[in-house]
Amino acid sequence: MKRVLLHLFVLTYGSLIFAEVNLVLRASHKKSPRLEEMHKTKRKNPLTLNKSKAF
């Protein structure tokens, strides 16, 4: 009986941690200024645009 309870506890706790990490990663991905700057420079830079069209 103890093993079953422990297993359930680990499963629920693990899934909660996973969900929390997922949320944090999503939030940091959306709101990080460095990524936004990279996207802006990629759009402005003609060299990267030409490379992406070539491939």
C-alpha cells in the first residue's frame, strides 16, 4: 500500500513540476528582450534573408 501511495505522490508531484517548468519556459520565451532583438535584426538583415531563401 505504501508503494502505491508513493508512486501516486511522485507522479502528481512530477507532473506539477513539469507543468511549472513548462509555464516558466513559455513566459521567458515570450518576454525575453534578447530573442525579440534577434528576430528584429534577422528581419532587417538582408544577408540572412538571402540565405534562408537559398535553402
